[in-house]
Amino acid sequence: MRYLLIICVTCICACERTRVQQDIELPMDSAIAMDSEAVDAGLLDSTTDVLEQDSSLADGDPPIPTDLGRPDMMLDSAMEADAMVFPPPLDPTPEIDCDALDNDGDGVVDEGVANLCGGCGEIPEGGCQHWRVNLIQDGEGALNPNRIVGLSGTILEPDVLEIDNGTCQIVRLVSRQSEGADIGAVDIQGSQSTWTLTPVLDQQSGLFRYGSNEPVADEPLFRDGDRVAVTAEGGSLVQGFDHEVVAPLSVAETTDFSPLFDALRGSPSDETLRLGWRPNLASNGQMKLYIGGSLVTFRPSNTYQAIEHFVLDGQLIDDGELVLPGDFFGVGVPGSSVWLYLIREGGQRLVLGPHAVTIPIGRRVEARTAGGVSLGDAPPFSILSPDPNERRFVPGEDLPVSWSALPDGAGPLDLRFSSRNPETNVQSLVSCIINDPSLGAATLPAALTSQFSSEIDVFNQITLRWVLHRRQLPGPDRGTFQHSASVILNLSQ
């Protein structure tokens, strides 16, 4: 199960990822979203869906948003729609013990019992942390030492709120990290070399940056089948750890990705879509397929824009072939950027009290295509209130949100309010699933808006995301493809 992970995007999509994983990933370069690549929107994975503030985007995962504060980064937060994933309904057969193990053999870990960070037990007053030591190599076997270790987020206790036309989940995170709240120096010992990565707290962003003070060797840190030891000193919140992971067999003999790209970009076919690779059912890794992309379709100003975006985060049976009907991706998004990667991923999630550390390892095969902007005269639907020209928001008063007629689609409609307040050092992410989108309106009550601020240095933003097309992978593979349209209004003054 994916726990929540929130992401404060910095460049979530720009598409982009990513993501949710949404509002976060700047990590080494820029964000939750999850890299400023068309598909970085975000998600963490590990059984948690958090904020990937620091951890590495370009090195392997869908991104997460991080810097919501800049108007030109609104796109990121748009992807927030895909990156910020709140916990799904409890599995019908939740596990009893929280121990980072798949005790019931259903392919998901600690479903129904882990907290939002993927740790065990209640979230402490100061929040829980989810860290990621990302050992995902690119197709050339390379790792960027500045993108390996990252904090997905420090998550405070969540809340649920019923509003007039929906149900909202609220997650609050620490906006700026404090000195010492890292995991200390991290040693990574592979078969070819050893790297020592040390943290620095960026005083401007409030994020931890990990990197190597010494030049690193050109050869890969590890090869298929190698054991890699990861040791961390620990910090003021998360204790130290010493763990070993094994690199699974790399993905090989993949088929041409072009037919999938064509379908994603608006060329549906009567032909069956196929993705092939050399199978390895006995592997110690898990086959994962990630697809993401986006297209900015409307931008009359730096504070109001629309984006179409799509994402698939799938887990595949390692039998060497994925077969999809030609219309699986629907009408597609002509001109969009696309990022697709296939990976056989190993690793483990470490539970350290209420905190968690995820250590994925493997090598991805990927392909990307540029694109991402095709501006039209009108958005797919409009935000009517607050007025995009006035962008009025008064904390402590009801905030009516209304929208025009929605295009045909599968739904649901997700109303998101994102806020980051430097004075309180809290970033709030509100996600409301609307009960009846046809009513065209919902109200965020004064009791909620009173927790926010409209001061000039505070970031506030509304995102309406409408799912246009959704389709699940055919079993026994698991994963859902979603094509959405988001309209984003920045209320920051």
C-alpha cells in the first residue's frame, strides 16, 4: 500500500515528476516534482507516498513538488495532482503487525497499519520523517552522488474534514527543516567503490542537500547481483542504521517504446500495444513501469493556467511482456512531454520507530520525449470563484470555490488547496474529493482557512483536477493509468 507521502513541489511536472510524488520535489535540482521533466510528478513508492523534497528525481523516481512559492512554478503544483497521493481505502485484508514485511503475501507491505511516513506507531508531535537512499542507476549504470540521499518530508499529524460538497484530507508538513534533523553522514559501500555522502542544510530553501566532498569514481558503484551496504550515523529524529541490499538483474532486451509514445501522444491504434523484455520470474526484484507526461494548454498569466497530464505507476509480473489494447491510453495528449521507464527494482523499507527509510536499488531502462506547451485560448474548464483576476482570499472567512461545466470524463474532481507559511514553518496540503461535481461549487469553511495566512510572503494556491480517462492494467499486473486536466490559480499576493 502506498502511504501518503506528500510532496511539496518545486517543479513537479514541468512535467514536469512529478509529484503529488503535488507539491514537492526539488531535491537536488528541483522538485517534487519529483525534476522538472515532463513527467515528474511525483510519487515516492515504497509503500508510502510522501513528499519528495530531496531525494532524486532524475535518478529514478517520479518527482515530487517542492517549491510552491514561485508563480512560475505553478505547473509543478499542478502535477501535484498526480504526485500527492493520499492513502487509498484500507485493504480488505489489512495486516495485523507493522514490521516492514508482507506478512499476508498479497504484494503490499503493512497495509492498514503503517503511518503516513511508512513507519510504525503514532506520529510524534514533531512529525515523522521518510528518507530515501536512491540506488537506482540510469541506463548507463551511473548514479549522481548529489541525488542519492533525500528527505521526502517531515509529516505532522493529518486530519479529515467534511465540507458542504465533499470530504477533505489535510496533511501538514514542516516547511523548513532544522539543523541536525538529518540522518547524518551516509556511507554506501558497493563492489567497486565506497562513497561517503554528507548533509548540508540549505539556508535559503530549508532543505537538506547530500553530496560527496570527494570525487567519485567513473565506474558503477555496483553491478547486477552485488551486495551494497548502506550505513547512516543518524540524527536528532531518526536513529542510525546499517543495512545491506542486493542489486537485481538489470532489465534487458526491451522492445521499441515508440508505439507506446505514439499512443500517449494522441495516436490510438487498432493494433495491440506491446512492451517486451527478457523475463526473470525468479528475480529478487520487482518489475515496475512508470509513465508520465504533461502539456500546458492555457496560461493567460503567471497566476492562472491549465495543464493536461497523465501518469501510470504499475507493478508488473516479470514474465517478459505487457499487452494492452490499442485504446488503453484513450485519446492521448498530442504534443505532450513523455517519460517512460521500466525497472526491476530491489531494496527494502527500514522501519525506525515512527520514521522510515526506503532503499530502492536497480537500473532503469528509460526513454523521454520533449514537448509540454501548446497554449490555447481557453482552459478545459474554468475556475469562477475566487475570481482569477482578483485572486481574493481572506483567512478566517469561508472560501467559496466554483467552476464551469466540466468536460466529459471519468472523475473524480479533486479540489486542492496548498499553503506554505514561513512564519509558522508549516506547509498544508488539503485534498477534497467532491461529492457532486455537477453542482459546480464547494466551500472551504472559515475554520479551515483560519489556519492559513494571506501575508505577502505566504504561498497559497488552488488546484482543481478532473480525471478525464482512467483504466487499470489487465491482471495480474497492477496499476491505473489516469489522464487528467488541472486548472491552477495562484492566490499568493
